[in-house]
Amino acid sequence: MGEPEYSHAEVVYHANTKENVKKFIKGSLIISHHPNDDYWLGKGMYFWDNKDNALFWNKRRQDNKCTAIVKSQLMFHDSDMIDLLDRSTLLKLKEQAQKICNILNLEFKQYKNKPGAILNLVSNYLEMSDKETFKLVRGAGYYNRQPTYSLVVNDDGTNRSHLTGKVKLIYCVRDNSLLSLRQVDR
């Protein structure tokens, strides 16, 4: 019995212009070129773990009348992903980025508070060194203006650990081969 084709499968959602959605459905990976990507997960195509989060993002767009939501199957192995929800992964990534900065004679402080820029630095260095790089990044965004969704606690006034709807799981896909079953969802 061989290794399975993938070890994880997630249904993910993405909001974009209708034109880009058509390109995605036909097989293209739509790489974000937003200036804030340095503060998020870097280069790649961003997906949410549920449709409501994609709808939330879509409503924030000024051109939301010309947009659509796509649904896709994300299939991957642990080795494909940098998981920013894992503290030990974060520490290793920071250490690796500091070493790369030393090798390339760069100031690490220019990457302060820019996780996406750090991820791009590490990925570009690995590619430049002919080493395999990660295909996917997973992170969680905190949206403090998001209404409270907890069934148990009003999370605007508590300091203890609790369930919340203010944290959104985000995937940044850097390799098109991880996505299948592409379809328009709305």
C-alpha cells in the first residue's frame, strides 16, 4: 500500500472579479498583487475555509457587483504547508529568515511585522538555491470589528480563552496543483 495522493482535503472559497473567476475555473492560479500581502501570507491565491468568510470579503470590495465566489478542493500533505498556527513552525521560519538575511546581507528589521514578506524571502531563497519550497501557507486573521459570534461568551469584554468568530482561517495557495473541483459558488 503506497502513500495516499494527499493527506488533507479542505473545501475552500475565494472571492474575485468575474473575469478572474473564469480564469481560475479554466485552471489558472490567480496570484494576489495587493500591497498588503506583505502583512498577511505573501504571494499566492488567498482562500477562506468557509463561504461566509468569502462573502464577508466580497462585501468589502468596492466592485462587489462584478464579482463571484468560487469553491474548490484543496488537497495537500503536511510537507506542502507552512502552518502559521503552529508556534514551533513560526520560530523555525523566523530563524531561517534571519539566516537568509545574514547570507544575503539584508537587514532583518525591514521584515518586522511583515509575515508575508518573510514568507516570500524564504520561498525566493529556496527557489534560488534549487531547493523545494512550500506550496501553501495557512494562517489566521483577527478581525476586531467583526461582530461577536460566540454562542457562550461576549468576547468583546473577556480576557479568558473562548470561542470567537473574529478569527478567520486563511489559506494562501502558491502551487496550482493543490486545487481541484473548481466551481462558481455564487
